[in-house]
Amino acid sequence: MPTTRRKTVAAAPGAALSTASSTASSTASSTASSNGKSTAISTGAGSAMPSAMLSPDLATKLQPAQQRATETYERLLEAAAQTLIEVGIERLSTNLVCERAGVSPPALYRYFPNKYALLHELGQRLMQRQNECVARWMSPEVIQGGVPALEAALTGLLLETYEVTRRTEGGVWIMRAMRAVPALQEVRLASHAAVTEAQAQLLIKALPGAKRSELKLASRIVVELMYATVEMLFDETLKPKDVARIAASMMASHLARVMPG
């Protein structure tokens, strides 16, 4: 379920992007491998950045109204995703995006105030694609079908979400950015909150005898576990079907415990 919230969040303690003293050593930028299974974003003490950039403006300045403007807008987003794959979050810059897209900096700034606004839009689009998978797999009938039906649906949902992310240009890097960059975490959290609420209401409707508080908590945990499992599939060389089967079995078993007897 997409979210249109443009709220920014302050950097939390221990966030992956932190400020540092000018004497700290520089941290190597992350790069992506050809198969997408690359190392996590490296942002140590040496990657100092102005505190103002921890809460940058994420709103797009202008929405394209004409076909030519729309083409430029989409070309910039495509170039941002491609550049993100090539150089990683730390080295991503509006100049590099402009160079790849073949547009001037003023043309980019007409729509996006900074690189974080580009990542914000890419993040929202990815989350929307992922969230659309949920509606295709989860329904009252599935929930009322018990553990076997739930397990099958959750397995399918995990695998489809993984495939959607894999097919999205820069998908894994966009996911990592939404966790690593404090200002972008709101995209992920707001999207997860919306999905959690929708799934909780679905569970409440399908299981009228169960405790609402338990169903809401279970929904939130399942949403986060699904996301973390998809991330793990990109971080490690594992068989997606095996991982999805085991993770789905664990989640379905717990959901069965909150169902009325």
C-alpha cells in the first residue's frame, strides 16, 4: 500500500549513516556485484556528513505534467537506480545522475532537490510494488483455511516479493538505503504500518473470536519478518524456495496460536 507521507525522521542512535569528526578515516564506498548479492552498505565513522543532510528535503519540487517532462522525470529515476548499483549510496550524487541521464543539473533540480529525494521516490515505488503482492496472496479464505493454507500463501508471498525486488532496477540497494539512511526510514516504516493495519483488519474480520491486540502485534511482526527475509536472500547465497518454505512455516505456526480454538 503506497504512502504519500513526506515526513522526515531524525537520525536514531546507531543509525548506519552517522556524523563523525574530521580526523576520522574515510570509509570505502559499497559497490554492487553483477548478481546483486553484494556486501551491505559501509558507512563508518569516516563517512562524516553535515547534520543538515540527516533531515534533507525529500519532497519532489514539481510533478511532470507533459509527456516530455514525464520522460525526463522517469529518465532521472532510472539513472539514479543505475548509478546506485554502480557506486553505492555514499558516492551517489546528483551530478553522476545527470551525467548518466544526459540532462543538466537545473533540469534535475526542477524535480528533485537532492539525491535523497530521488531515493525517496525510488523507495516509495519499490514499497508499492512489494505491498501489491500482499493483496494477491492474503485473504480471509486463506486465513480461515488454517496452517496449510497460510503456509502456502506466505511462501508464495515471500517468493513473489523477492522476485519483484530482484526485477526492480537497484531494488536491493533501494531496500538497503531505506534502512541505512535515517531520512529514508520513514518510507519503510510508514509503508509497513499501512500493510500491518490492513492485515490486522483482515485477521480481525476472518477471526472474530481472537484477541485484537494479539492479531495486530502478530501482523506487525510478520510484516517485518517478511521484509527481513527478503533482505537476507540478497545478502547471502541461499535457495529462495527453501528459505521461504521455512520462514512461512514459522510464521504460519505462530499465527495459528492466536487463532481461536
